[in-house]
Amino acid sequence: MSHDLDLIFAALADPTRRQILAMLLEDDMAVSDVAEPFEMSLAAISKHLAILAGAGLISQDKRGRLKWCQLEPDALREAAVWMQGFGQVEPINLDAFERFLEAELSPGKSAEAVPGEAPDDWLEPATPAEGGATGEERGERGG
């Protein structure tokens, strides 16, 4: 299983290959049509296609004199299942957590000094209206 995931993620690591996959979402394409928008040789595109095929993300077949590429819709399932495990982690409200720590670490004060800032509040993302930075504003990537 992990070998397959390694191949899939290695194939997805390259922006050219991700763009090829996006193109194949629309429809099957001949190799020459896949190569057209890129400023690289047909041989270079063929290497990218071989990596995608090796990872099981696309299949290729010959139709007449042309080689066609087709997206394999179930190919990302294993990777998606693996990544879903990370989606179960609740986002942390860093602003609420910071206020809680300040209250806890201040001499003579307790967490009660900050109303509504119980540890459970850390799990609720701050909204920009509350003065909290969103993940994007802190430079975090979505996913």
C-alpha cells in the first residue's frame, strides 16, 4: 500500500503532471494534444505520462496510429482515504489559546480571568470579525 502511495504522491509532486491530470478530467486526449500547451518536447511529455501511468493515475492505449491518455477515476482513492485521516483533526483557534495562556501564566490570575476562553474554545476557529486571523491570513495552506 505505501509503495503505491509513494508512487502517487511522487507523480502528483510535479506541477506539469498535475496540469496534465486536470486536462484529462475533461476528456481522453491524444498524447500530441496533451503536449500542445507545454513548452517542452514530446519526449519530455511522454516521460511525464509514463510516471502518471506507472502510478496508476492514467492509462494509455493505442487507437489507430495515435496513443491516447485516459484518467483513471479510482486511482486517487487510496491516497484520498489516507489523507482523510488528517481531516479529522479539529482546527485550533490560536488567538483563544494565546489568550488562555496569557491568563494562565499571568501572576495571580487564572483561566477564569478570560471569560469564554475555556480550553474547548481553542477548537473553534476564530472569525475575522472576532479579530482572529484565518488560516490563510497566517499563511497556512488549506487541505
